[in-house]
Amino acid sequence: MEATVAIPPWRANLATVGALMVRAKNELVRVPGAAIPGVLAPTIFFLGLNGVFGALTQLNGFSTGTYESFIVPVSMLQGAGFTGAAAGVNLARDIEQGWLDRLLVSPAPRWVLLAGTVLAASARSLIPATFVFAIALALGAGWPGFDGLLITFVMVAAMAAVAACWGSFLALRFKSQSAAPLMQAGMMALILTTTAYAPLALLQGWLQDIARVNPVTEVVEAARQGFVGSVTWAGTWPGLLALAGLLAVLGALALREMRRQGR
Amino acid sequence: MSSLVRNARVVRALGMRSIRQTFRRPQLIAPIIVFPTLLLAIQTGGAAAAVELPGFPPVQSFLQFMLAGAMMQSLMLAGNSGGIALAVDIEMGFTDRLFSAPIPRFAIVLGRLAGTAALGLFGALWFLAIGLIFGATIESGVPGALLAIVLVTAAAMAVGGIGAAIALRTGSASVVQGLFPLVLVVLFLSSAFFPQELMIEPAKTIAEYNPLSLVVEGIREPMISGIDAADTLYAVLAILGIVALGLVLSARALRHRLRVG
């Protein structure tokens, strides 16, 4: 009789996460059109906001002379928000079509199923970010330096994970693609009620108050630092801390909903 | 019962169905109300200092200036949502059943447009209420507010005609939904969100020739200064132009739909 070799649980879990990420990649490769809205939306926002609000840099308080440099990290983060929300919509579709039910009866732990969705969104968010960044450079945005660029992309990938946790939480809670506007609006509000459009001092009072307590303000500032000035650890760690906090809270909410499925 | 009254009843019934459908589906109402409101709040709060820029028209506040832009965004997306809903009806066979009913074909499209116009009216009232609640004044008073409401409602119907034409031509909800980014592009390339003189090239030049700029200025003027006959006339002409385009495209698309089934 041939002896079976037990695969260590961590390897099995890793393989499952990898398989779910490959599935997400296949969706992208087989239906490339599905990626277009995620790429197009932040690009339109970038070009539109730049064309419309570009003159704002004439106001005292802007640390850069070009609005492209100021707004490009926001558009890259917006792309991450859209991509993460799309992951939630895809999960809702999987629930509606019964695909998630089949995953739930597999021996894979629930956190692994969630991790596959979240990490796939994180990787996918690099596509719109790269596209928007390339367009911004072509239009005259400043080069943020390799360290600045690396920090921006880390922020983008982590923000997509945050958005995917939010989208997954809502998908698992409502079990319907009808929750899509809530997924997108939630992320839009979170990213734009910051110093997205102008420095803190130039925001209206109520938005200034919200931006001060919104943790994503630190993420925007960390992602922006290379574009408008120099990169420092003091400008980076608050963003990383904010993302860790958001991931912990929204990840816990999504995981709780995932664990409730089928019970 | 005269045929006119009978047709009016069909249009009303289909229009009411279209409104109910929109309010029952969050994915249809969100683009019309939620997103424009969110953007209005964020842009008003984020770019409020823009009124201090040299060359910015004299306004009471940036919110007062932005109200017309929010209404424009809402009505454009109402037109797009109307197109999506019509395409869903085609995909699910509901339109085929209407085609086989003893009602004129134009009443089917007009019913959908009546619903879109009603949503435009709702959007206009919503944003006027938001503006007034948050301290914006309507400089030309009640007549100005009424003029803005009429222009927004008419523009929603006009834009809805183009959405309906695309839905009838393609019969695919995903194709009409794919136009959503295009709506944003057209809006950004108009003076909906910023004075055209202060925009950056090439957006500035495109906005100058974009008919939506004429519509938005017609809606904005009564709010920020007073009713201006020339601005109103240009807005009406621009809306009529969009109506004509929508009618031609819809008629062609309807013929195509009846031919291909």
C-alpha cells in the first residue's frame, strides 16, 4: 500500500490563496474589457480634475506648482479603491451564482478564502496605478524618485486591500451585487474626504475637521510626499499605521461575515 | 377615448414604471443622487478657496457656483440610467411584449423619457434643497429657481433620448453602462465644475465648444447673478439640439430594433 504524505496546513493554505489569485488573474486575461472601467475611471478623474481644478495651484498654500503632481497619487489611490470595490462586486456575483457555496464546503479555512480575494485585488490595483502614473508623467507630473514611487505603490496596494475588505464585508452581508454603489461610494468618500483636492489649510471648515480625523489623509500625504517634496520616514509611518489600522478593522469585519456564511 | 388621451395614459404608465424601477434598484438611483451629492460635498469643501482666484465670477460661495454642475451631473446620469433600464427591458423581453401591444411605438420611448425627465426634476429639486439648506442663495429668487428646474428637466429628457437610442440600437445593458465614464469625460470637458476661463488647456478650448457648457451656464446664471435672456436662449437651443439628435438616433435605432427583433 502506498503511503500518503500529508501536506502541511500552511502550504495547503498558501496554495489555495495562490489558486484564488490565479482565478482572479484569469478573469482579467480572459475578459480584458472587465479591467477597462477600473483603469478608465481613475484616469478620467485624473485628467478631468487636472483640467478643471489645475488653476488652484495659484493659491497660497500649495507646495507644488503643478496640479498633476498634487493630484496623481490621489487618482492612483482612487484606482485602488475602485479595484477593491470591484473585488467585492465579484464576490457578490460568486455568492449569487453559488460559487462561494462550493468554496465553503472545501477544507480551506475561511480566512484563506478572504485572503485570496483581498490579495488578488491588491495585485490588480497596480495596473490602474501604473497606467495613471504613466499618463501623469507624460503630462508633466514630477518624478517622485524611486523611494517616493515605491512608497506610493505600497500605499496603493494596501489601500486596494482595505477596499477589498470593505467590498467583501458588504458582499457577504448583503449577498447581492446591488450593494455595489455602497462599496464604491464608501471608498470614494473615504479617499476624497482628505487633503485630496487641496492642502488642509485651504479646505472648508467641515472638510478640514473630517480630513484631520480621516486616517486616509495620512495615506494620501504619504503617497504624495515624493511628488511634491522629499520622502521622509516621518511622512511615511503615519500612512503605514493608518493602513494597518484600517486593514485590521475592515479585515476583522469581513472575516466575521465570512465565518457566518452557511451557518 | 381619443387616441391622444389613450397614448398619454400609456406614456404616464410607462413613465411611472420607469420611476418606480429606479427607486427600487440602488444601482440605478446611486448615480443620480448619491454620487453627485458626494462629489458636490467633496468638491465644494475641497476647492472652496477657488473663489479667491483672480477671474472667478462673483459668487456668494463655491457651493452656489457648483449647484448647476451637480444638477448637470445628475441629469446626465439619469439619462444614462434610463438607457440602462431600457436595455435591461430589451434583454428580458419586456420591450418585445410592448412592441406587440396595440400602442404606438413612440409611446414606448416617450414613456421611458418621461420617467427620465421626472428623475431630472427630482434631481433639480434635490440639489436646490441641498443648496438652500447649506446656505446658498438663488439670486434671481423663485423665477430663477423655476427656470433652472425647467431647464434641468428638459435637459434630462434630451440626454435620455440619446441613452434610449443607444439602448435600442445595442440592446445591451452592459454597453450602455459602459458609457458611464464617457458621461464623466463630457462633463469634465464643460464648464460644469469650474469657470471655463480658468480651466487648463485643452479642457478650456473643448469646454468652449461643448454644448453642455451652454446648458450649464443657462442653469447657473439665475442662481449666481440673475436671469439672462441670452444665456437662457443659448441653453434652450443647446437642449433642442440634443433633443433633435436624440430623436433622429432613436427613430433609426427603433427601426433597427424592429427589423432585427
